[in-house]
Amino acid sequence: MCGILGCVGDEVSSVLVRGLKRLEYRGYDSYGFATLGDSGIYVVKEVGKIGDVRLPSSKLGVAHTRWATHGRVSRENAHPHLSCDKGVAVVHNGIISNYLELKRELEEKGHKFTSETDSEVIAHLLEEYLKDHGLKDAMLKTVRRLKGDFSFIAMFEGVEVLAGARFGPPLVLGCGSGENFVASDVLAFIDRTDDVIFLDNGELVILGKGFYELFDLDGNPVKKRPVKVAWEVADVSKKEFAHYTLKEIHEQPSTIPRALIQDDGRLKPFLEALKGSPIYFVGCGTSYHACLVAKYLLAKVLKKPAEVILGSEVGYYSELMDGGVLIAISQSGETADVLKAVRMAKAKGMKVYSIVNQVNSTLARESDHFLSINCGPEIGVAATKSFTAQLALLELLVMGVAGKRPNLDGIGEAVGSVMHDELMKEIAERFKGSNDFYFVGRGIHYPIALEGALKLKELSYVHAEGMAAGELKHGTLALISDGTPVVVINPKDETYNETMSNAIELKSRGARIIGVSDEPSSVYDYHVKIPKLDWYAYPLVEVVPLQLLAYYMAVLRSEDPDHPRNLAKSVTVE
């Protein structure tokens, strides 16, 4: 959701601006900074994407990029939020569910609110408790009053320290040389330090230039040692690409093979779990589509059923989930709905296995076992390289249970061969004015149709629908008219002939057919060529042109593919 950052050091102003720009993928409705100077707390807040900001020299500050939940997008609702006496500045990620009750209480005590947000109550609570308590006790008393899922960072006039608390959304401490950081993501400070401490739920921190103190909700000290994060600074640059999204699409020839490099000792528990039953997969968005592919692989390779449940729907299946294993898939490892499902499963005595990209994420830490897809930081809001890395790892696992290794030698070159940028740009140019797009596929290609539609919706704001090709006659065919673009995912496998029949029927109704196949056909108005592969490997290559189509549609429609409206990279609140 929102991105938050705090820095303490010799000179933090430029560090704050640079770090917040790295966090802009987490929220971009508005942004703001607060720095500490001789005359008090200096605040800059603006609506829109982060511009060319010049902050006064300072040794301490906080920053925020907003994804609106409470209150319209406005300068008044942008963070940081100040207390009445302007002595406390707060940046917040999450939702305070009891803020109206707290606001009424504080207003009765004379506090004046200047925004519509839930976040502002934190600043006023801290101000109230600081009247009679020290900073640590004021923090403890404040967080004990708050309900919901939240993380926040606070700074205080006249004191060169920051304070933070985590109760849901992630919060990470960065331990530098003569400087310390606290943020919602290590990307904010990865160019300054790779020594980090991941706060767990219910933990608080006070940090200064040369120290930090961690403690729990009872005020007891928490002892943690910093760990190294492996991501290089170069991984968070765009390199020669116009957008992170395009860069990450083009990284897949290397990220897919990297996902297949796994330690046998870490694989073994997963292989044993997949042999048992029942098996439940849980994910949201793109990760949910990966779960659907896993379900098909298990059925096809192992003749084994599995349940796939959307993270937000798991609570409605609680009676069904009684025993067995839960396999949770999440790029960030911080998705609130997935974490809620994990905690429900553990309360029922189920074992939890997870597939993540962030190895120090909450999901990884709360799982009995986890595997990493090893694809490096993914900054574009729409998941691209993480999806194909998830698929590759799932194929490795399912085939491993069958005593085989997937034939994915040369998969990097195969993926490189489908980087049809010019063709997808041409198709995007042809259909950029279309209001509706359809994606169809059968079997293992059906989840890819769903994913292709999701990417187009996310990036270009075009209504798109993914469906099983055989379902067209059950309603959707009524929406096909002359010129309607339909992407038909149709490699030469067991689904080919039936899907081709659907394509012919669509064309007879006037549809323009974009065929994704290793076999050319006169039925296709555009043929997006993919290489011939084993059946289970097709999803790894057929989805890539669909990602490119979504990207170029966005660009040609003058949209920002890295920052799709109303969306955030990590959905850390329900």
C-alpha cells in the first residue's frame, strides 16, 4: 500500500527524496516529506507523482507516498500529518479501524484535525501522551489504543530520533554506518546499507544516528541481529528501459532459469507435502493464477486433486479446511489476505508451505517451510517476472514428486525468442481504441488467459475478460461483434484442435484473432509465434507476449505502466 521511510544521519534530505522515489510503486496519489530544522519540523506535501523536490539540509526526516484509503486525494490528506502543536509528524501505512472513536475523544480534549484521514489520529495521540510521558511510553500507550493493521514512523521536534511500530504491514530497519533507516521496504535504502532487521508484528523501534532500540508491546527489549539482503543496487535501476515493467518483462530469460536453482534440502519438505492430501493452494491476483496452473499440473502429472482458493475467500472455506497442507503463493510475502489464510490454517493445525520472492517476508517467517523464486526485486506494480518464476518452481516441484525433472533446458532462450516487442506494439496500435478484449484458452492455458486479461486491465484500463475457450457458447459469444479482438492461446498440444474450432467460430462472428501458437494458421489475423515445447512449459512462454501487449497498450494510450491507477504493489491491508 503506502510507502513510508525515515532516516537519521549527517545529511538525510537527498536520501529521503531518492529513497521515496524507489517506494513510489507502493503508492502515488500524493507524497510528502518532513525534516527537522532549527525552527522545528519542516513539511512539504503535494498531490501526484513525486516531482523535483528540494528539501533543506537536515539530520533527520520522514517521507511518505500515499495510496488513498481514507479521504480523497488532496494536499491536506497527504502525509506527513502533524499534531496540533506541530511537534509530532507521522507517516503511516495501513488502516486504523477505530479512528472515528479516537478522533471524537481527541476533539473533546481540544485537538483540531486538518485532514479526512485515519492516520492523523496517531500524531494527536502521541502529542497527548507526550504531555505526561517519555517518548517510549508515549509510543506504547499510542499503539495500545490503535486497532487495525498499520505501521507508522514518527518524528519529534527537538529530538534527533525516530520511532516506529509494526502491527501488520511490513517495517524494516536499515543499519548503516553513522546512519539508520526505517521503511516499508528495503528498496528505500538499499543503496546505503544491506544490513537489515525485519520487525515482527507487535514490535516497536526507536532509532538515532548511532543506535536503535527494539521492544515489544509490553516494553520489553527485543534482541535481533541484522541480516544481509542479497539484492544489488543495480537491480533497482531501469537500465536502458523506459519503464520498470518493460525491464522486468525482458529479465525473464534469466529469472526463469534462476527459479529452478533450488537446494535439495529445502525442496524435500515440499515434495513430501505434495504427496499427501488434501492440498490447498491460496493466492491473490497473479499468484492465484499460478495456483490454478499448479492445480492443473497436479491433476495431469500426479492424478491428484487440489483446492485453489482466493486469499480473500479463504474464510468462507474454513469448514472445508480441516487437515492437510496449505501452499501459499505471494511475491511480496506481505499480502494481508494470504497472511490471514495462513494464520487460520495454522490455528486449525495445518502445515503451511509458501513460495515467495521476499525471503525475509512475514509469509516466509510464518510458514513451516518456504521456497524463494529468486527473481530479484520487482518494482512494476503488475507482476511479470515473478509470475513466470512461480510457474517454473511449481513445475519443478510437481515433476519432482513424479520422480522427474522438467525438461526446461534452454528455457531462457525460448523465452527470449518470444520477446516480440515490435509485433505486440503493432497489435497494440491496431487495437488501442478497443473497449473490450477477450483472452481464451483451454486446460493449462486457461489460467494464462486469465493472467493476460488481468495484465491488460491493470496496465491499460481496457475491459478484458479471460475465460475457458469452451465456455464462449455459454453467454460470452453474444458480446463478440465485428472487430472485437480475441487472444486465442493455442499451442499444438492436446487442446489445439478444440481451441482452433473456437477460434474459427469467433472469426465467423467478426472477431479479430490474435493467435498465440507454435503452429501458424490462416484463422489468425495476427500470429504470435512461440517455440515448440513440452506441454507443461508452454505457459512460461505464451504469457510473455501478453505482458508485452498490456505494456504497449498502456504506453500507446498514454498511461504509466509502472504506476497503474488505484493499484498498489503489495496489498498489505484487507
